[in-house]
Amino acid sequence: MKTANLGVLFLIELAALGAVGRWGFTRDVSAPLAWLLGLGVIAVMITLWALFGSQKASYKTRGAGRVAFELVWFGAGAAALLLAGDVGWAIAYVLVCAVSKTLAVVWRQ
């Protein structure tokens, strides 16, 4: 179960990237601007994860700072789904995040 949860944690990280990208690509703007926006928000999210969220982050976050970072990171994914009009997916995403992150804390992952 612990190994499966590590897989779920990785998938919800990727889902956050996919959600913000989807939001950016589906804005009602010209195609070049939509591409710029879609790729731009993904690049910002990847940069933030590399700096603060990954195992090899330059600026490791711990305690309350880590909780705040993850709330913003995974919250951005949920908000992007909501803003893109995918309410059902946003609710499912939040539920999976809550269960998986709770298990990660309990299992010290």
C-alpha cells in the first residue's frame, strides 16, 4: 500500500501540471497566446517544484512551509480544473489529494 501511495503522489503532482496546462491552453485568446499561457504556467509550476518541492530542491521546505507550499501547488491544480469548467474532476482531484497526502503523513513518506 505504501508503494502504491508513492505512485499516487507522483500522479497527483503530474495531474497538477496537466490541470494548469489545460487551463492555459483553453483560454479564449489567440492560439499563440494560448500556447504561451499553457506552456508558461507549466514552466512556472515545474520551476517552483524544482526549487521548493522535489527531493533535491534547492530550497527545501519543511513543517508549515511545506504544508503551505503543497496547499498552493495542489490547490493550483484544483483551481485550474474549476476555472476550466471541470467541477467533477476538481472535486475528485481534491479528494484523491487529501487521502493520499494524509496517508503520506501517517506513513512518513
